[in-house]
Amino acid sequence: MDAKTLRDVDVEGRRVFVRADLNVPLEDGRITDDTRIRASLPTIVNLLERDATVILASHLGRPKGKVNDALRMKPVADRLSQLLGRPVRMTGDALGPGVQVAVDKLRPGDLLLLENLRFHAAEEANDSEFAASLAALADLYVNDAFGAAHRAHASTEGITHHLPAVAGLLMEREVDALSKLLTRPPRPFHAVIGGAKVSGKLEVIEALLSRCQAVLLGGGMANTFLAARGIELGKSLVEEDQLDNATRIMAEARRKRTRLMLPTDAVVAPQIHHRARTQVVRVAAVPKDQMIVDIGPDTRKAYSEHLARAKTIFWNGPMGVFEVPQFAEGTNAIARTLARRSAATITVVGGGDSVAAVEGLGLADKMTHVSTGGGASLEFLEGKTLPGVTALLPADAEITFGEENT
Ligand code: ADP
Ligand code: MG
């Protein structure tokens, strides 16, 4: 990437503010997937081994600017401490006199985790005073939070006006992997897009129509495309207000000569339930009292065969309601197809739920890259500049400590 990274800086004895994305899913206070914590380890370990003092910070969930005991970073500190094999100390707040006292006690090689940044409304508001106070804790800023890089918040953007700002190792890996999809990806380049809704993914589908040779649609959002073709889908999820957009995208695909593939058959059920009776039908024959919950076996086969010829594949969004095991076949088939690809094929998976599906099958290490950033990876592929990335120092910049960097 064209940004300075932590490898370019002599960090020994320096206080380093590391913005990581430790926003893990929680259930009853327990972490259900620690991928993001593990993905943040290389940067943390690198800095600690080089005798930097690490002040680590992240958001967790959506506390909307208020303290929320269910969203404290404690479970993250505990998991991090297990993974690092050393105690991880925490502050009771992301800011305030207590934080300064804790920071003043730190020695080179020490690590301190700040409390949830989003307990302060100033974080998401990118408040300049809040950003300056965070910056005052450190000499250097490292952004490793690719998953939050599409947001200009105090800890991702504001802080870079006060400290030399460089990329962490995960940030670098994410940007480099996704950049390969933007600059001359080996062809054919095929994208598989699923998930519940078209509304959140219109822009990425449009961007991919210009970059890919084929876009394969699945999940609830394929329903809206089928409905736009006049097909009755019973009780299936259809976004009525997106029918025109779906029609427009199908016309655009024809104009660009990009193949837009839709499911031809589907698994249907009367309701979303793990013991619901399922049936396989053609998409044009969904019974009135049933809903599409997954792509059908013909579609699985057609998609897998089509993908087998690709040299580059990007996948976002499950093919069905994969949280229910009997509706997960389509999603699992896509994951396995990507995992089986030839060594020369680039496979990139992005998006919270699709990544969870891949992780659940134990296939993550079979992919070229599994992105930790859902929304950020989509915006990156849309060709948008991410504020958290743009704010980093360019690779050829000089680093000066101890003065304002604006
Ligand atoms: P990602 O997190 O990978 O970007 P999304 O969040 O866009 O994916 O979509 C995931 C959700 O889509 C899942 O909760 C899944 O149950 C839902 N979904 C997939 N197919 C259907 C369908 N046919 N009907 C309703 N919901 C669906
Ligand atoms: Mg999701």
C-alpha cells in the first residue's frame, strides 16, 4: 500500500496509540468469534517485541455515545490476555485522568487496553478535542482497524491531525489484498453476492458489473431481481422499493456484457425454523405459503461450475439463511468451491456473515484473503477512498516526533 507502515518506524521506547478493530460478536458477555482479535495480534506483538509502549483502543458494538456495561471491553481484554499469554491491563474509560495515570506508569514493552471508544459520542462525531486528547497519550499512531477505516471518527481520522500516522500489519494486508481486485485482477474475475438485502449492496454490485466478467447473485437479495422479472415468490423476502433498481442493474449488465446470474431453483420452507419442512422448487414455482431460504441444487451446481473457471473470485453475502443448518447448503457449496480452487486463483471473502460461514466450515486458511472488514471491504471495492486509509502518511513521508503533524 502507498502508506508508511509500522515497519518503517523506529518504535523503541515510543508510546504508540494502536487503533484496532476488536469489535467482536458477543452473546451474554461471551465472545462468539475472536477472529478480529487474532487478526490484530501481529501488529500488537510486533510493537511489543520492539519495546514500544502500546496503548490499544477499539470500539465494541453500538453503545451510541453512552456507557453500556454489556459493551465493556473486559471480555476482549481477557481473550487478548489468553492469546498473548500475559495479563492485559484495562482502563475504566477511554479518556480522563485515570487513563493518563495508567499511561504514565507504562514501561517499554507494556500494553494497556482502553475502554470502548464509543462510550463517548465524540468518537463517532470525530470531535477534534477528543481526538487531540487521545493523541496526547502517545508519540505515534498506528491504524490497524481496517474494518473501521470507512468511517471518519476521532480514533480513525481525527487523531491523525495530531500524530504521525502509519498503517498496522493487518491494515496493510487488507489494503494490499483488496487492491489486487481493483488493479488488473487475473481474468475471468467473478463475484458472488448474497445476503438479505439489495439496498445495502447496490453500489458494490454496480461497481462489480464494470470490473467482473460475471456476477452471481444469491440470498434474499436475488429474490428482488427475480421479482423484478415478474416472478411471484410467495412469502419470500422481496424489497418492493428496490424493484426499479434491480431492473436498472439487469439492463446495465446487458449493456456492459457482464453476465448476471440468478438462481434457477430454490429451497423453500413455510417459515424460518430449524425443523421446517423444506422442498426444492423452480424459482418460478414457489408456492404462495412458502419462502425461499436457500439456492437450490441446480443453482449450486451451475454456480460452482461457473466459478471453477474463474481466476479471481470475490464473495460477499450468504446464499441463504445459513444460520439455520438445513438452509446452509448453498452457502457451504460456495465456500467449498472457493476452497477447492486451483492455487493460481485469487479468492477473497468479505462481509461479516459470509466470513462467519467460511470460518464455521474451517475453510478460512484455504482462501487467498478473508477480510475482517465488511462494510469497509465493500466500499473499497466500490473504488471509494476510505478516510482511515487516506489519513495515513504516504510511504515517502518523513516522520517527525514531538510536534503537530497537520
Ligand atoms: P454479509 O454479512 O456477509 O455481508 P449480509 O449481512 O448482507 O451478509 O446478509 C446476511 C444475512 O442474509 C443472513 O442473516 C442471512 O440469514 C440473510 N439471508 C440470506 N438469504 C436469505 C433469504 N433467502 N431470505 C432471508 N434472509 C436471507
Ligand atoms: Mg452481515
